[in-house]
Amino acid sequence: MEAGHFVALLLAGIGPLLALARIAKLPATLVLAGAGVAVGLLPGPPLVRLDPGIAIALFLPPIIYAGNVRITPLLLRRTLLPGGLVGVLVALAVIGATALVARWMLPDLGGPQAVLLGVVAALFDTRIFHEAEGRPHVPRAVADALKAREIAARVVALTVFSLALEALSERAPPGLGEAALDIAWSLAGGAAAGIAIGRAVLWLRDRAGPAPIEIAVSLAAPYLAALAAEWLALSLAVSVIAAALTVSAARVDPETGEARSSAETRIAAAAFWEEASLLASAVLFFFAGLALPEALAGLGFWPLARVAGAAAAILALVLLVQWLGSLAAAHLPPLSAALEEADAATRGGAAGVMAWASTLSVIGLIAALSIPATLPDGEPTPGRDLVLVLAALVILGSVLVQGLTLRAVVRRAGLSAPAEAKAEEEKARGAAAAARDRAPDAPEEAGRRALLRLHERDEIGDESLRKALRESDLRERAAEGGGTGAGPPQP
């Protein structure tokens, strides 16, 4: 089958698979991962191969961008200790512990390859938790800390990933001082480049016009940030995240309540980035499945049972480190304040929920697939197939085991807090309605100002703010004549 035909068939099949996931009340990621493995196990040669460079250049930027353009910088500031600090420490601990266990269980695995496997194990997201049908609401402080930890882990893991790839290419390792300067430049320069690109995209969107054109302009943000990172030797993760947060922070003027774009654009853009992330993740699961048979064939003398045992041990280790980090985070403000009345068992339960909600990310598959097949001297990269198989087994095991049991774990921990979420939403609606009544000439602007003040005072979180702003957008679009169910204008 030609590559074009396979991609067309793949895109045609994603929609029905998502519909089946909805009918079966299963997380979409769980179904897509299973389908990817099933396609990879079909008899015959691989239907198509994915160029590792394409995996990084085409799929990684939109996945990272879509996961961060929905949150506000204020969330990161509030969760600096239980989210950012713990996220950095947990990521480093997972990478180190995974590398040590991998070298112990598979002695012939090289050091850089073991570190690359640790990078895969350190990359996680909370997609399955949010996709779960009828998911219970956990306390906002827990969800916010987990989101901040996810971002910190990506920055650390992808930075270590680039260093491990350099070591794998057998270049002379830099001195400690030089390495520190390189990392500082990568992170600080990445943040500056991302902010500059985010502001440039916002400037252009202000002058773009209709919703389809604005969304097309927004698509440039993650790719420009990624290209700047490559050209200037910056952190790709930091560049893309900084661009996303810059765009997110500027959606609404906090002083006037005026939105930078039309209601139509804001509604359509939210749906677009959600679908873009889902489609990119689906494609990667399928390509990873297609790469599995060839990688399994390249294992050589490694028995599959031994490799599977090592993958199971690594997953158990990752969950243990995540739980220990979550337990430490439960004693740091503001998470500690939210659990102040809880006993030790509840704190342990909260840590368990945070660890179990941290399913390994499809970004780890990108990292594994992007390991070059050959070294600069033309020799095959040693251990690449072993790392790819281990990465796929660990990620799929995480998705299956944690995805199928996450709701039960939350329920058993006694951590569900539906009343908190409902109270925040009611407070947001009430404050916005009162503000609109006091400003009949510009009701939606007044309502948005009130919502931003509640968010600034930490009376509502990102999710409640996003829902309330969406309701405002729907009312505004209806007032403009679009109707609450109208689609975006045709280009």
C-alpha cells in the first residue's frame, strides 16, 4: 500500500474509532492505542514507515502547543512548588531510576540508550483522565498541580533527550561549565523566542479578519517556535510552551474585558486545537504500531518475555516515583492548604490519584521513534530497536492499565469533589450575570472582567473560567446573528 493511501485510510478511520470509543464509554486515547497495535500486528511487511525527522517536526509542536494554550500563566505561578518544583525533581528521578533499572535488567543496553528510555518514562499527560466518560472531579488544587508538573516534566525530559542524543552520536561531551551554559541558553532563549513568536502571532491575528484565517495564523505559532528552537539551539518544549502561554494570556484584556478576536474565532479555535492534538496523537499511535514488528525483529537475542518483564518493572518503578513525588507535593502550598483537613490516608490517596492519572504520553513515542537508525559514521544505532520496543510496551501498558482503572482509583481514594467544581461554575455564572446587568451597554465585556477578577483572586480555576468564557462567547455569537449552534464561516 502506498503511503498516501495508508494516510487517507488512517484519517478516514479515526472518526469511526472515536465514535466507537464514545459508544463504549472508553477514553479515546485507549481505543486509538489499541488500534495502532492491532494494525502493527497485521501480517506482511509494514504498510508505511515514518521518517523520525517528520515525527519531531510535524507532530510534536502542535501536541505540545494544544496542551498548553488552554491554561493560564497564573496556574503555573500558583502551583510553582507542588507543580513546577516537584515536576522537575520527579522527572529527573524517573529518568535516573529508569536508566539504572534498565541497565541492571538489560546489561547490554548502553548508557545513552538507557537515558533515552528514562526520557520516555518521564513524559506523561492527563489526557485519559479528562477523556474518561463520567470522570469524577478531583479538587482543583490537585488537578492544577498535576498540570503544572506535566509541563515541568516535559521541559526537563526533552532537554535531557537532546543531551542523550548528542552522547549517542559519540561527540566529545562538553565540560560541566559549557553544558550548564548550553542548558541556560536553551531554556532562557527558548522562553524569549516563544514569547516573541506568541506576540507576533497575536499582532497578525488582530489584523487577519475572518475566523478561518485567524486560526490558520494561530497554526503558525507552534511551528515557528519549533523552527526557532532548531535554528538557535533552543529548547523546543520551552519555545512552544512559552508561545502557547503568551497567546492564552492575551485572549481577554483584564482591564476592559474586551476579547482580542471574534466570538466565532474563539469558539472555532478551541475546537480546532482539541481536534488537532487528538488527530496528531492518533497518527503517532498508528505509526508506532507499524514500527513495532520491525523493531521486534531487530531484538536479536533478547527474548520478548524478558523485555516485557523489564517494561513491567519500569512502569511499576515510574508509578512508585510519581507517587512519592505526589506525596511530597501534598505537603507543599497551595496543595497542602486544600488537603489541610485531610488525614494521612487521604493525603496518600491524593498522591495515588495524581500518580495514576499521569499516564505516559504519546510524546514518548515521538522521542523513541526519532532516535536515528544510524550513527554519523553509518553504523546502525545500537539498542535502538530494544529502546523502541520497551518504550512502546511501557507506554501501552500505562495507557491500558491506568486508563481502565483510573476512575476506580479516584473513587476508592475518596477524592472526588463534584461540589467544588459545581460551586465554582455557579459563582462564575452569578458574578458574570451581575456584571452584565450593571453594564447594559457592554454586557459581555463586563462579564468577562468579573470572571477574570474571580480567577485572579483564586475563587475559580482555569476550567471554570474557560467554561464561563465559552458561555460568554456563545451568547456574543448569538447576539451577532450566528446562533449558538452555527458553524464557522466558510473561507
